[in-house]
Amino acid sequence: MHKPKGTHWLLGWATITIFLALLSLAILERQDLSPTSQPLFNEMVEFHGPLKVGQSFVASRPGLCRVALLLARKGRTNRSPVVFHLKEGAEATADLATVTINASHLEDVTTMVRRPYVYQSFSFSPIPDSAGKTFYFWVESPQSPADDPLSVRYQAGDVYPEGAMSTDGSTIDGDLAFRAYYTKGFFGNTALLLERLVEHRPFPWGSKAFYIAIFVVYLALFAGLVWSAFPTPTRDP
Amino acid sequence: MCCSDRKRKTLALLLALSLIRGILYSAVTPPWQAPDEPGHFQYAAFLVRYHRFPSRQDAAAEEWLQTQVYVSMQESGFWTRRAHTLAPPALEERYRAAVGHPPFYYLLGALLLAPFSRCDLVAQLHVLRLGSVLLGTLTVLVAYLTAQALFPEETSWQLAVPAFVAFLPMHTFITSSINNDSLAELLASLAVYSLLRILRAGPSTTLRTGLSWRGIVSVACLLASGLLTKRTTTFAIPLAALTIPLYCLRAKSLKLAPTSEAPRCPLRWLGQRCIWLLIVSAIGLGLWTLTRLPSYYLRLLEPQRYAPAALRAYALFFLLTFASFWANFGWMNVPLDLGWYAALAVFSLLALCGLGFFAVRVARGTEPLETWQRRALLMLLLAVVLIFAQTFGLMIVQGIPQQGRYLFPALIPLAVFFTLGLREWVPTQHRSLFPLALVLGMFVLDSVSLCCYIIPHFYG
């Protein structure tokens, strides 16, 4: 059995490591983290026909490009369009963005065989100067019948003081569960993730370098395993 | 252990990977976000603080520790991340010390925790998590040893079994949290490995037998330690009992051999029989000790447990067990999308069909297996049957779903059959690539679990 030359082994190992690193970064790149959110909920409010449910919030960064909500339906029959509107403040007359999706994509709360509490995203063109501004979004489903309404999750009480929830234009005591996303790019996402990972943790778990080191060592070891396990005519006769 | 350089290198890499993946999962999972972690932690911390086991009254009355844990849980956003709710005014009863569990894991945990008892509470939590990571890595080593003992000639397949164990996302998640499952799994795996070694060595024509005093004592100790760790290892007792007839079958066939030691050395022959008597007595005693079990399992015979509505519920529970065997993180509140489970179900069915082909070949005698290998495979099959019977028996008796991690004490037998079954679909000339394909497939599942579900759920 011929042993591979050291440089060949190193080359193979380095190639796989770089490939894996790029692949992992590509996966992470697609996983946006939300800097502005209201994650709590204990109630559901229904909407159908002319009823509208909305929430105001303050954008914390520039480049607002997506809002996600916890929408649901009861049963599989409702396939009506769900329309999302975004405008600058509750008093503004013109929409900044309008996005329509089909209710068939929403979580069906009547079945146990489901992934619960999945946020439904509404993406739109980035708003470059969004930082610090108050926005208002609302959802409606004009074609949904009263006996088969859609629902959106919210938390009773004022848990998000920067904004307020409203139904049909009237403010109510509660806040919708939502997440707002911005065009941050990979580095923005990674920085936010690292900030959240080290929060309230002692050393070394409170150090960003610790997580980067584990990630790099993991990929390097995995590349080594793949290269070592790969049977080649010279290495595994 | 005689290994080639490459095998040794691959094993070392696999163990290092198992360790680093455990550290990664333990670091990425926010404090207290693994099943029953606050309860397990408080049990070990109580032992360190008061030098005695906590009672139910202690768990209710102990305020200092509960307050510390409550503050830490609140600080790390436990209730928001777990249930999307506000924190309650005080620690709820279900998050108090897990006093109902056997003590062995907590004793080890207390020993590990004692030098760090003055550290930050989250640092202590991470120390205990790292202890579990080490136990998980040792299980990967036992998986390798089991695969090597079972098919010594199949060098490429030997990598597949520990790789499956090392890269199974849910296994890594559980063995990187504070949980007695990690120790229970290691002890049960060691017991299965010891039984396999006994079957492999068997009663030979020389004086050396597989059933040495050392072997018996080690199996007995492992079974006892397992029971002192978690009740999910109970299946190993009937497994050991059922392994006896398998071993005796071989002993019987050898007894007929002209070179048998029995007639030559009656004392040793008698000694061997006494050993059996001892084992049977020990197992009988063990079964008798578990007095609760018979009446408990008698409930399985109640007809209302098999009503159509109950059967529909069991089907749903089975799906939950299946999902949480592969990947359902946090407190079972971070599942994957249904498509992933459907793909895993397809692979599981393929493995099952492949096993069927393998079994047919073994039955026809066209698979070149030695007698001890057939018996070892039968013993591993028994382990799988018993763990399923134990888990689903509890499901029927209690009427609640059982988590997939309760199958982990028999994870190595499950990994053996899963990899054997899947390998059947690979053409013989490409089988050396099978472990690599399995490793890559598991890596994809693991990366997706971590990057697309765990991180977005906890930090999104």
C-alpha cells in the first residue's frame, strides 16, 4: 500500500475544509436573524372578510425588507389570499409594500402532525432609511368566510411598548408576535448571532472567539475524516 | 486492539469530531433549553451543597438553589424561548430537582461539579454538559468496538456504525445536555458489547471461555449500574437472560466435540455450570426486585387500550417517537419540517427492506457468517425488539407519547441494523464508499438541524 504524499493529503484536506466552510457559510447566510421582534403570544385573534389586524413597530436598523408573523388556519379548506400591507405609521395613506400569499401555506392548528409556530414571512423591497422610523403593518383576507377564519397569534397586555396592536383600526391591549428583518448580509448576521450566543454566559462561553474556534476545528476535523475515509486505489487497495 | 494506521487515524478523528460536536451543541444550546435540564442540574447541585440525596420535601422546600436557577432561567429568556410566554412569578414545580430518578448519574455529576461549586451557575451548567459530552464520545468508541467485534473483516463498515451514532443530531443534542440518558446509554451499550464479546469468545475447546468470572461480574455490574442510572436500561436484563440460551446452544454443540474439556476436568466443568446458576439466580433476583413491573405491564392486556381511538393515538405517538429519535430539539419544541421526517422514513424503510434481504441470505446460508456472528446478530436484534417493547409498552400503559431518546440505550444495535440494511442497496463493488456516503448524509442532516432549525429558533 502506497502512502499518499504529505502535500497531497494536506491539499485534499484543505480543499474539503474550504468547501465545507463555504457550504456552511452559504447555509448560515440564508438564515436571517431578526434584531426587532416580539416573540410572546398567549392568544389568537381571528380575521376574515373586511376585518383587519395590525401592529405598529419601530425599525431598529436600515434596510427593512421582511416581516414575519405567526398566522394560522383551522382545517385545510381555507385557500383564500392573505394580504399583508406595510405603511409608514398608522396614519399614512399609501402602502409602502403589499404582499399576497395563499392561506394554504399557513399552519393548520387542527392537526397534530405539523411543525408548530412557524413564522410566515412577507418579503418586500428593502427600505434603506428605515432605522428609527415607526411602521405599521396589517393583514387581511377579504375572501375568507366568517365560518372559516384565519388567525394571528398575539400577547395580551403591553409587552412591546414601542408599538401597539389594532383590529379594524382600533387599538387593543396586546401586541402581535412578529419578527422584522433587515438587509444585513452575512457579516451582519454572524455578528448578531455571536452577540446573542455570548449573552449572559461566563468565560469561555462568553467569548465570541470560542464559538469561531469550535466551528473552525469542527470543519477541519470533518474534512480530515472525509479525506481519511475516502477510498482511493493507492490508499485503499 | 490491533489497528492499522489508517483505521486508528479514522477512529481518532471520529472521536475528536464527536467531542467537538458535543461541545458545539452544548455551547449553542442556550442554558436550560434541553429536556428536564433544570431538574437534573438541581439534583446534582443539591448533592454538592448538602452531601445527601434530595427527597420530595427537599425539592419543594429548598429555596436558595431554586432561586438561583429561576434567576438564571429568567436571565437566559427560558420561558420566551421554550413556550413564548412570560416568566412565572416563581419556579414551577416541574422545574424542581428531578428526585424520582435513580442516583448514579447525579453522584458522578456531583463529583464533577464539586470543584466548580463556587463558579457562576451557568458555568456549572456547562461543566455538567461537558461531562455528558464525554459520556457521549465514549458511546461512540463502544459503537466502534462493537462493530469491530461483530465484523472484524469489514473494515469500511466498521466506520459506518460509530459514524451513525456520532452524527445523529438528536443523540448529540441529548449527550450535550445535563441528562442521565447519556450515562444510561453508555452503560447499556457497554453491557451489549460485553454480551457480544461473550458470544464471540464462546465456550472453546481450550480452557479459555467467553464466560469468565470477569465477564460475568462486568455484565452484572453494568446491568446494576444501568438500573441505578435510569430505568430505560431495564431492557438489558431480559437481554442478558435471553443471551444465555444463545450461548448454551453453542456450548451444547461444542460439548459433543471429542476435545471438549468437560470430561477431562470435571471441577472446571462443574464450576462453569455454577456460573450459569449464579447468572440465572442474579437475573431472577433482578426481575423479582422489579415488582412494580408485572402489575404495570398487566395493564397492556386491558381491552380498552386497543380501542380504535387509542390505536389512532398510538400511531400519532409513534410518529412523535420517530421524529424525536432523529431530530426534535429543545424541550421537543424545535422539530424539523415534515419533509425531512418523510425523507428519514424513506431511508428507514429502505434499511428495513435491506435487512430483509440480508436476513434471507443469512437464512439460506449464502451470507458467509460464522455461527457466533449469527448469534451475536440475533442478540442485537433482541436488544432492538426489547427496547421497542419497553418504550411502546410504556406508551400504551401510560397513554402518552415516548420520546425517541428512550430508544438510545439500544442505539448501537439500531445503528448496526440501520447501516447493514442501507448497505444492502449499495452494489458490492462500491461498498467501500458506503461509510463516506453515510457520513456525508448525516453531516447534511446535522448541519441543516443546527443552522436552519436550532440557531433560528433560539437566536432568530
